[in-house]
Amino acid sequence: MALIVQKFGGTSVGTVERINAVADRVAAERKAGNDMIIVVSAMSGETNRLLGLASEISDRPVAREMDVLLSTGEQVTIALLSMALEARDCPARSYTGSQVRILTDSVHNKARIKDIDGSRVRADLDAGRVVIVAGFQGIDEQGNITTLGRGGSDTTAVAMAAALKADECQIYTDVDGVYTTDPRVVPEARRLQQITYEEMLEMASLGSKVLQIRSVEFASKYSVPLRVLSSFEDGPGTLISVEDKNMEQPLISGIAFNRDEAKLTILGVPDQPGVASRILGPVADANIEIDMIVQNVAADDTTDFTFTVHRNDFAQGMEVLDKVAKDLGAREVSGDDKIVKVSLVGVGMRSHAGIASQMFSTLAAESINIRMISTSEIKISVVIDEKYLELGVRALHQAFDLEQK
Amino acid sequence: MALIVQKFGGTSVGTVERINAVADRVAAERKAGNDMIIVVSAMSGETNRLLGLASEISDRPVAREMDVLLSTGEQVTIALLSMALEARDCPARSYTGSQVRILTDSVHNKARIKDIDGSRVRADLDAGRVVIVAGFQGIDEQGNITTLGRGGSDTTAVAMAAALKADECQIYTDVDGVYTTDPRVVPEARRLQQITYEEMLEMASLGSKVLQIRSVEFASKYSVPLRVLSSFEDGPGTLISVEDKNMEQPLISGIAFNRDEAKLTILGVPDQPGVASRILGPVADANIEIDMIVQNVAADDTTDFTFTVHRNDFAQGMEVLDKVAKDLGAREVSGDDKIVKVSLVGVGMRSHAGIASQMFSTLAAESINIRMISTSEIKISVVIDEKYLELGVRALHQAFDLEQK
């Protein structure tokens, strides 16, 4: 008998019919003998309805009250799902974040979980009940309601799994797992059976938006086996866990890409200590998030400095950089918002040389020019022209043998 | 500087516009220097929406989960009202029933308040904040969410006023006070400036549905001055409080009536000890609530027994009574569901004789036949034919000098 945490997102509980479908699935699994904790989000549309009410009341609603308001969304779902289970003669009990006692810090709207008291939930599990927990919400030391921010239900599920030492945390979504790359770009993309936390983090942060990054970090920290599954069709999904030493790792697990990037370059900056922070400081001050950074030293004791930002921040970034260039006496500023980032991800590349050169030669064979390169232990990212995205990803997918078998 | 508790019901907070109007009113009163606790209901329509969701899920939703579901309604309102006040630079803080710690028993859907911890609320008041409390809800010893049943927000307001020793508890409704009788029947009906708890209880239970009976009982028990006001127009409303010994009480405060009554009679029952319970026991067992009871002894050692029930229970009541009549060897059963009850209410009648005879002669002068009479210390009720209701109430209203001055 295992303890399983299952999380169902907004679309999976978006209507009474879907809540009933979830109840059927949970009741069956409980009958099969597993202990079950179910974490749910607000019914899809409900959070937006509540946000709409708040925005009608105030342009800048108080953060504390926003959390009081939004947390009702999940509370409705836990009550309905619990009723649906009881209607199937499956004993169940709902818990708000406050009732579990999911203790968080006091940063309203994006609180972080500090501690979970599992004792009441444990008692209900021992009594044979399915425990339904409201995702996304907690309570601070003073008893104020907090929320974890959008997508926080994934984090709640992983945290509950960690606190109760669950055997597996299953995240039900509208996709049936994690793929080698986006199937809309490469129809031959293959669902991965297994992937490491680190790979998933690289895949997620690079644009394969299946799981909240924070929840994967959390799962990694507490070694909670995490599984991504479809709530609409049966299947084993993708298991995200620690690296399996006994298994031959594939060289590359997947190819992530990001269409939202823009590239800014400042050329001919006098090469002095502290120059990077004098360039990036003003950018950060303007609340622009920076992704890749590349710096090259030129022959004439000046340096060229390139970084990428979200495409929405491109215009503002150029303005900031123009000013910085003047202050630093740099030669020139240039930019390009028609670029994309493509990344190979895989723990296997740690122990295999030659991945980078194979990547570059594959792109070269398609006459795709590489504009920037950045590497980490388990990924290699390149920036290329936007128009080559599909061609590049398909070529790499084939070159690294990621197709359906 | 006074401490005022104000309660706004569902229609008073039914839209964003109305919530803003309430916020204007509260902010003005706070500015005038009063400490304020505001108790609110769910936005009108919201409770029914939630009930609808529950009924789609289950024919008989679990009571515990129903409370988890319904309590979200008030939670939305407290957040929105608190935001609206903050947007007016009026510091405010919302509290769910659980956050105040409104401790109740564990009878879900109709819990009773056992205790209120006023310390956190007091601290916020002392810090100059308006405190917004979710009506209708509490928490039991085990931390389960409970609700007080429909209209329970009035009770929450009175209980908060009692716990915090407020100077007055103001209930904002869609009427501007308690009237001598229903103005739709008697256009000359007059708003009462003041009325005692006992009178209000008789008026409310007899069909003048302005306040929840439980909240009036509660206010009486803790001597909380209660005021009924309109949330849509300004005015002093009606103050409900203890009897004012220094004031000459009017003989009669008002005339209540109830159109929903039906009358059942069992004739010629052998007059033996215990006969009343042998008649009414089976009626109560059928879950039929009994209102008035009248018993007369006839000359031949039999008795006639009449009682009234809600008109919806008439058919079932007659069935039960037919069976009882057979068991008891009674002569006959008869019934009438075309009757109404009209009651004079007033603490003044305690010390004045002649009210009853004036009432009967007034009705006789209009050729209205009295079918039943029942009296208590501060009220006299008669049952008359339904068709005479308006005529009778108008005649009494004039005879006892209740018109607008």
C-alpha cells in the first residue's frame, strides 16, 4: 500500500463533470488500496472572475485581501470534490491551507512554504479517508491567509508529498508527459519515460511549460518522485526523479526552445574591472530580467558584451543600454528581437564529449548561423535567427536520435 | 467615541457598486471618530450559485463540506469590502469566522456560537483599523468550518457586538425600520422609533420578517442595543432594546399577521389525561411544526382540540389526524386552510386591561368572525378567515391609533 499525492489543475476540475471524472479516478485508486492526498486548484475561470471583481474595486488591491479573495477559489473545489467522493461512498475530508496548517512566510501573493503540519492529515489517512487539500494557499504565523502565486498548487502537492513522505507525487495536466521537444514543431517528438530533476528544471525554465519550476526544485530538494500525467487519458506519463546510476543515460533528453528572446549588444566597452555590473546594474534596476550573458574580449583592450532579455523588454532595454553606452564611453549599441534560443538538455552530456561540436555541425549543415553560445553542465544553448527555429530543432532532434522508436 | 457593529446583508453588498456604497458609508463614519466592526453576508446570488454547484454534485451533499463551500461566499465579500475601504485610505482588515475565532458547536449547517475571542479584533480596532468580519460562519473545537444557517449573519453581528461590548449593533436591510404593520396592507403604517426585544420577537415570529429571531434573542440575552436601518436611504431606523421604564409605553406597538396558517380540529375526543400528547405526538413525529393550540372542554365529557400548522403541512396533517381520531374514538375531524392569524403586540398591554375586548369589538364591528384566540403576556392572536385579513388589520391599526402622526 502506497501513499500517493495527486494534483489536479484548474482545467481538470473546471466543471462539475470534470470534478466527477476526477472523483471516479480517485475513488478507484483508493479502492485499489492506496492512501490518497488530492491537491486541487480553483475551477478554471474562477481565479479570473475573482481578479475581475478585485480590479473593479481597486486599481491596486491590498495584497493581504487579494489572498483572502483568491483562496476561496480552491476552497470551493475541495468542498465539491469531497462531496463527489462521499457520493461514491469513498470517505473524504477537505482541508484549506489554514486547516492543514501549511505555514508560509508573510509575503502575500507569492508566499513560500516554511513548514507543514502533517498530523491531522495523517490521522484522516489512517482512518481510511481521502484527504483533499486546497492548493496554492497557506497561512502565516499571525494567521493571515497567504497564496503561493500562480501555479502554486504544484508546489503545495510536492510539499504535502515531502511532509507526509509520500511514495509519489502525481501532477495531472492537459499533456500526457514531458516530451523530447514540442510535438507541434517536431511531430516525431517522443514522450520521455523518465527524466532527472535537473533536466526538468532546464526544460521548464527554457520554455517547456509543464510544471512550475518551484515545484520541481522543491521535489528535488526533498527527493520526492514526481510524475506528470494527463487527466484526460490513461498512461504512465513521465517520472521525474533522481538520476538512476544503474541506467545508461541517453546523451540528450530533450530539446527546449524559447521564442520570446531578444538580444542586446554593447560594443567597444573599455575593458575594466566592474564593467559587467556597470552595464547590467541599470538593466536590473529597470526591472528587466536577463537570461543569457556572453562577454568577449576584443584585441584593442575593449570588450563586447551581449545579453538576452524577454522580447517585451527589448525596447526599454535598448533605451537603458544607450544611456549606459554613453556613460561608459562605449563605441556602439545594437540589438535584435528576431532571435530564438535553442537548448540541448541532458545529464548524459556530463560524461560525453563531442555533444557541442555535433550540435554546431548539425546546425551548420542546415546553413544556420549561430549568434550566441552558452553552456552549463547539462545543457548547451545557442541563439539563432527566429526563422530557423523549426528547421534547427527538427535537425537536432534527428541528429541526436530522439524520435519515436 | 463609540464602538459600532454594522451588518450588511446580501443585497446591500450584491454588486461592486453596492460594496463601494457601503465602503463610502463606513469610511465616513470611521472618519467621524467611531470604531467600526462590519459584518457582511455573501453577495446576493452567490450562495444560490454555490448551492447549485453542490446539488449538481450530489443529491445529499455532506454537511461538513457544504459549510466549507458556502463559507467562501462571505469570504469573497470581506476581501472586496476591505479592498474598497483601503482604496479610500481607510485602513481595514478582513477576518473569516475562523480568523476571529468564532467558536461554534459542531452542528454543520446550523451551528450555534459558543464563544468569541475578541482579542485580535480589539488589537486592530486599537490600531485604528475598520474590522470586516465574515458573517454566518465559525469554526468548531476541531478546526472544522461551520455555518450558522441562513440569516446567520445577523447573529454574527450581534455576537460580535456582545463580545466586544459594542455601543450599538446596526442591521442594514432593504427596509428602513420596523413598522406598526406591513405598509403594503396598511399604507398609514408608521415606522417605530423604538421597540423592546420581546415585542420584536413576537413581531418577527409572527411574520414581520425583518430580523432573524435568533439574533434578537441573542441581543436580548446580552442587552445589545440593536438598530434596524435601510442601506439605501438615510434615517434613524428602529432601535430594539430593553424596556425603557421612564417612558410611557404605547399600549400596542404593532400588528403582525401570518398568511401561511392552516387550522386542524379534532372534535369529540374522550377527555382523558394525556389526550393532548396522544394527538400532538403523531403530528410532531411527522415533522409538522405546530403553532397555536386551543383546547375546549365540551359538556359531554369530550373535548374539542384545534391547532394550526404551516399551510404546506395541511394535507399531511389531516392524514395524521384522521388516523389519530380513529385510534382515540373521536367523533370527527375538520380542517381549514383558508385562515390567517392576526396578532396585536405590545409590552404596554401587560399593565392595561381592556385590550382584548377592544380588539374583539373592533373586529365584530366589521362583521369579522373570530375562529380561534390565543394570548400571551404581550400579544393577543386571533385566527380569522383569510378574506378578512386586510380589512381586519386596517381596522385594528386605526382603532389602536397606530397611524402616521
